[in-house]
Amino acid sequence: MRRRLVAVLPLALLAAAALALGGSARPTTAQLDIKAARADVADAMDAEEAAVKDLHENNSTGAFAALRQSQSFLNKAYRAVGVGTGGHSDIESALRDDGLAKGEMEDDDLSRAASEFEKAIVKKHDFLDVTASLVGGTNKVLVNVTLSLVSSDFGANSAWWVGSGLYFTGYNANEIGNLEGTKLRGFPVPTTNAGLRDLVKGPDGAVWFTEQGAGKIGRLATDGTVTEFPLSNPNAGPYGITSGPDGALWFTEGNAGMIGRITTSGAITEFPIPMPPGGPAPYPVGIATGPDGALWFAEEVGNAIGRITTTGTVTQFPVPSTMSYPAGIAAGPGGLWFTEYNTGKIGRITTAGAVTEYATSGTGTGPDWIVKGPDGNMWATEYNANSVAKVSAAGKVTQVALPSNGNQPTGIAADATSVYVVEYGGNRVIRISAK
């Protein structure tokens, strides 16, 4: 969730890797041995690096064309065969349907590409079948998913549970990621360097997201189609987004100091946040619908929690700790709960505006996004501490350590039984049993 500027390459380059390989075997998925598949995909990744080097050093037209379309036909191949099922001919058909065979891939190249996809699908299935490991107390990491087959630098940022799967933004990869059971996919966003931040399920069943770097609001339909809606100010810096009580989506504009509203048909209205004369710009970040039917948002620079009615009336409540950098916010027991990135605290504000703060394990933990778990507790990622803070309704804080250090947990979401954490630096999704 921190505002990072990272130069990255496009996601899902296995297609370019397949073009660089020659003479690959053509076993069906059912015949592939898991150990052999690991070695095959490792070779494919090496070839991918060579293809990328050729692309950048020699400006290879053929490599660029394959790279440009890789995400589209990778997703189509996965939809055609699923994970660990289907056959070589099914994948070839999926690739042909996407048009890569029309003047860009010969039959032999297409066949080799299909073979690599078979191996990658089996490898992906094996990656997701991870032995459970304890993470202190009764909390167990049930799934420890590596995203390396989606991107080596995905930059996962925010997460939301939609229907039967987890969706998350890829700040570096410029994609919306999706984990359905053991099937991992990525949906590219048309605008490059869009700076994907937050996302939420809309009242229309689609996934809506913010493009901080592009000044747009995006919509991912259930069929995978992405539509973008530009704001009046391309430098507005849209950040958080939530589904409002009025059937519209509400979002924050950090740079512009506004709260925005967009209908499911794309009509946008913007409301300015009052700023005291000579005072700091509010820089709103997270936003959530409160139990009172208003929208509540965290002002990172303004050091306040704001409230806006659906008609646009704004009220602001200062946070007691100075320079606390309020960030994430979510409805929970007794009101709205929010994170204080700079002070290492979790705050609660009632709908009447009374604020209580609860310390985590230290001032440098960096609490980031927050969600209400299925157990009734609030769960917040701790970006700097490589952990998650679990906070009871009474304010008792329990720190849950995550595997490996320095992986920068950011987004957090929940379903009926678990809490899901996505890591910006670790390229992982972690599921924690919360019931």
C-alpha cells in the first residue's frame, strides 16, 4: 500500500519462453511426472530470460508480438484445460483461437508452446499443493502460494474476496490477480503503468479497482473484460474504493483531496474534502461504508478520519496521535477500525466520532490494510513487521507472524472461514484459518 515507484516488465512471459525453446517433448498432462515438470518449467523460465533480453537488446518484432499477447492466450489456455486436466490438443486450440498462429507462430512453434503450457499448468498445481505450517498459537497457514508463475514481481497490493475466489491488485505487474481454489490467473489492465491500488466487489457483481498512476477507475467483468473510466483530473491519484449503500462505488482521490462516486454505468461525481487554511492536504487513502449508512475514510496526511454522507456532506475527526498516517479502514465491532501506519497502532472510531487507539507490538510495525475476519476480530497487515495483527472487540492485540521475513504484507481479505494476506515483496498469497 505504500506509494512505490517500481519499473517492471510485463507479467506472464511463459509464452515468449515457449517461442525460445526448441525440440520440447509433447507429453499429455496426464502423463507428466511432477518432478520432471519442475525441471521442464525451470528450463522454460531460463528461456524466458533469454527472450526478454533479446526483446530489449535487439527489439525483436516476433518476440514483442508474442510478449504482447502472452497474458491473453495464457488465460485462455487455462480456461480451456483447467488445472491439471485437459490435453495438448485443447491447449493448441486455445492458442489458435487467440490468433497467435496467424502469421506469428508456425505449427511447430505452436505445438512447442502448447507443451510448455501443459508443463506450466502441472507445475502451478504442484505449487499450490503446499504442506500446512504452523504460524504461532492456533493460527495455521493453510495455503502458501507462490505467484512466480504469474509474475516474478507482481507487487500484490490490496485484496477482496469475491464469490468463490480471491482478487488482488498487482501494482508492478499491472494486472488484477485471481485465485480460485488452486487456479491462479491474471487479468491485464489496458493502460500501462496504471498503478493499481485497491479493489472491491461492486453491486453489479464486477470487480472495481483504482488506477492511482493513470487517474482512472477500472471495472473487471465476470467474463474478464476490463473497462476503464477516466477521472476529470488525470493526476487525482485514486486510491481506496468501496461499495456504497446507494448502489454506487465510492473512492478516494489522494492527490486531489476529494472523495469520488461512480455509478455502475460510469457516471462520476466528485466531492472536495475541506482543508484548513494553511493546513496539510488531507490525502485520503482507505474508504469503507459505515454502519450508519455514510462513507468513512482515512486521511493519511490530514491525520484524521473523515465521514461523507451520500449527499456529499463531509465531517472530519482528528486522530489523537500526531503524524499517525491513517491508512486502511473497515467496519467492525462498535464502529469503524483503522490502521495508523506511522505509529504502529490500530484505531477505532464510533459513528459519533469517539476515537480509541490500541498499540501493536511496536511503533515501526506499519499497520496497513484492515478487514473484519469471520471470527469477529479485526485483522490488519503489518507491512514492516512481516506479520498480521489480530485485534479483538475489546482491543486485545495478538501478533501472528508470517513465514519468511521482508515480504511486505499489504492487502488482506476474508471469507467465511479464513483471512487471506497478499505480499507486495514476497509474491505470495497466505491463507490463515480464522475460525
